[in-house]
Amino acid sequence: MSGADADESEQVMHTSHLLLQAAFASGSISSVIGEGSVATFVGQSWVNAHPNVLPYIRSLESIESGSST
């Protein structure tokens, strides 16, 4: 992993943690990300480079929307 990749991954980790904390405090991720997606919030380029996280993002978003997968 290059230094730039490591920096981007660290930023995603921090952003994800902020999302978790804010969502816990408000009870909703949509109160944090608005109409956007989790992938957009944490960084679409990082998500594209790490497609193994997509099922987890979809699961989180489906819980938020009230549907089940």
C-alpha cells in the first residue's frame, strides 16, 4: 500500500468513526449524510477500490431505510 493509499484509508476510518458517533447520537445515519449514500460520505473512490465493503454498506443503508436484506 502506498503512502497515499494509507492516508486515504486512514481518512475513511476517521470519517466512518465520525458517522458512527453522529448516527449514535442522533439515532439515524441520514441525519448525518442527508440524501447521500454511505459510500459517498466515506469516499466513493475508496469504496470502489475496496468492493468487499459494499455488502456491509448496503446492509447498513437497508437497516436505515427499514427494509431487510
